[in-house]
Amino acid sequence: MSQCAWFSVDEAISDMRLNTFSLITASLILLVAIPCVAETPAPGEIRKAAEQGDSAAQFALGLMYQDGYGVVQDFAEAAKWFRKVAEQGDALAQYSIGGMYREGQGVARDDVEAVKWYRKAAEQGLSIAQYSLGRMYHDGQGVARSYAEAAKWFRKATEYGDAAAQYALGVAYAKGQGVERDDVEAVKWYRKAAAQGEVAAQFNLGVAYATGEGAPRDDVEAMKWYRKAAEQGDADAQFNLGVAYANGQGAARNYANAYMWVSLAAGQNNENARHALDYLEKKVTPQQRDEAQRMAREWKPSITRRSPVSQKGKFPNE
């Protein structure tokens, strides 16, 4: 059995500030002992280190119980070990126990407690906690609703490149929630998030180019961003992309492609798409319809994230 020395939690994540998508990476780091970089300690070794007070092992054990990795999944045990590390002041553990309270996993659901722990982590600069705290303020969960506070915490999280926070701040500017309404500023933040693959931001950026709100009207750019979101499986983007093909906006009119994308949207219960299929049935040949249906059956999304909240494209009336 190899002898390995544990990092502390803070050492394990060094000075980086975690965003939504680097959290998993940091979690995996904590399950690896040094200098045995390629070797993961057995559950028994981790438990022994945890019971001896090692904070990295305690956090790793919490992750194991949360995910059922090497042990029987047990949210109560996960919460117990996260709390031990959180009470030592570790930001990642504070965020984790906050999430347990938010979801009611291993503890009674308590939004006030979730806000308490999110705040502790957020004040240490953990961007995923800053974003989560902003969401709590935005939704009025566990704290009085305050769009200004929500925007403040979203902005802090954007300083570390958090895509979800960039999108949320863009929405705040688009709606004038907690900040002065500014469509140009909204597009700026949508663009940053969209470049990182945030599907909601990609969709809203497409809408901005299609309507000319916050960006120069440009059907080619609109179609480009609708496509990026559609390829991730977003039904609204799939519908709008189909609309663009049907109208010849941003590309040559192509009813077969329109039928394919609208079919995909309809398959996700998009009501506009269901009605649009009736229209497209009159525009395609039987062969084009069969080919479009085949492409729709074979299509696979690249990834799936949260759904956008924005205006939807209108289908042409002819």
C-alpha cells in the first residue's frame, strides 16, 4: 500500500475560483493523493484520514457519499462530512452544504440555511456560490427578493468567467432588473456566455440579431446562434432555426431543413412547432418530408443546458 500525503482542500484547489463547470474537476482533484497522482486512495483510506481530521479527506468522503462512489449513496452522510469541512471555513464545502439545504438532500430543505452557506462561500470568492446566491436573491428564496443584490452577485461571479452568471447578468440588463435596462449591455454579456457554450445565451443572442435589439440586425448572425443552441437540443432555438430556413432569413430558403428542425422542436412539445408542421406539410414533397424525418430521427444533441427565457420567433403567415 502506497503512502500518500493529502492536500488540504484549499491547497487542492490552489488559488483558483471555481465556476459551474470546473467544480467537477476540483472534486476529482480532491480524490487524488499526492504524490500518487495516478492512484486514488481506497474508501477505507479516505475514511481513516477523514476520521483523523484531514479536511481534504472529509470533503472527498462527502463527495463519495453524495455520488455513491465506492460507498452506498447516502445524502445524510454526505451532508455530515461537508458540514465538518464547511465549519472549518472552506468555501467549496460551504457551497456544497448550501446545495444540500437547497435541494433537501440529507437535511430538511431550508432555503435560509442555503443562503447562509452560499453567502459564506461567495464572500470568499467562489464564483459558483456567488452565482447561486444571486439566484436566491433573484427568486426571493431564503431571502427577500432583491434584483439589485442578484445583479451584484452575478457580476462578481462574472469576474471569474462564470458563463451562467454572464447569462444571468445579460438577462438583468435586458429586463432592467437591478440595473438600468440596456440592450447593448445585455448582448455584451450574452456574447460572453454564448462563447462558452451557454445555450440560453446563444438563443438570446440569436434573438438580438434577429430583432436588432442591442445588436445590428443580421439574419446570418441570428441563424448562426440559433443553430448553436439548436444543436445543443434547445427546442425554442430549433423552432427559430426552422423559421429562418422557411423564411430564407440568413440562408437560402429550404423547406426540408425547416421541416427537420421544426420536427425536432415539436418532438419536445413546442406548441408553435406543432402548428408550424401543418404549414410545412404543404411546402415539402413526400420525398423531402421523408428525408427530413430521417435526419430528425438520426440527429443527436451535442449537450443540454438550461432553457432560455426570451421572445420566440414568429412563423410566417402565407
